[in-house]
Amino acid sequence: MTQSRDVEWVGRRLRAGAFIADAVYFGVWYVVGGFVWAFLPFSDIPYQLVFGLAWIAWHVRGAEKGQSPGKQLAGIRVVDDDGRAPSAVTMVVRDWFLRGFFGFWILDFFAYAQWGLAGAAVIVGVFVFAALWCLWDGERQCLWDKPFGTRVVYA
């Protein structure tokens, strides 16, 4: 997809800002939620399971517009090759499996369990490399955008 007049790709700084806003948003909810969860009577249910399900629900809801919390704050959205919001399935796989939970947390956990801190550091390095890919990519796509042909544009 070449950049057309009616669809303007988002600049690298704004996209990075939205990415950081998402990380802060989910990090704060994870920490605060975990603290509150510890004092609830049903705290024997793993908090990570509940948080993960809530995260999936958020992405399914946000997929209708192609936005995460950070993208909503920044006024940007994800589109496919046709300029429309990708399907909910595409967004969940893109954001949750490639970029989020599976792509980072699960791989990092297994790498740490198998190879210790060095293994975890390698996975973090791969994740940062994939996130920074849009800085030098001609179409401003991160590596998790490539399999689906998604791009980030102004909302």
C-alpha cells in the first residue's frame, strides 16, 4: 500500500507515544488491580488470568475502531490495506499474540525459566527491535503490522 492523499500515516513519535501510553495504562491497571485483588475474598483465583481475560475483552471492543487506549488518547487508529479497521480477530492476534501477552510475556517467562536472565533479556531485545522497526521502515510498520498489512493512521 502506498501512502495516498486521503490516508496519512502517523509519525513515528506519535506512534511511540501511543505505545508508551498503552504500556503505562496496562502497567498501572496491572499493579493497582493486583494490589486490590490481594484483599478480595476470592483472591485464590489467579489475578493474571482475570487480567488477561479483561485485556482480551478490551482489545475485542477496541478492535471495532482499530484503537487501543493509547491510540485513542493520541487520536490514531489501525487500518488494513483497504483503509478500514481490521477485523476483531486480526486485532486480537496482532495485539495480543504477536505484540502482547504471547509475543512478550509468555516467551519472556519461558526464556527466563529455561535460560535465566540472559534468555529473558534476549526476548526483551527482540520485542524492542520489533517495536522500533517502524522507525526505519518505509511504510512505518512495526514487525507485528507486517503479517496483516496493517498501518497506523490518524483517526
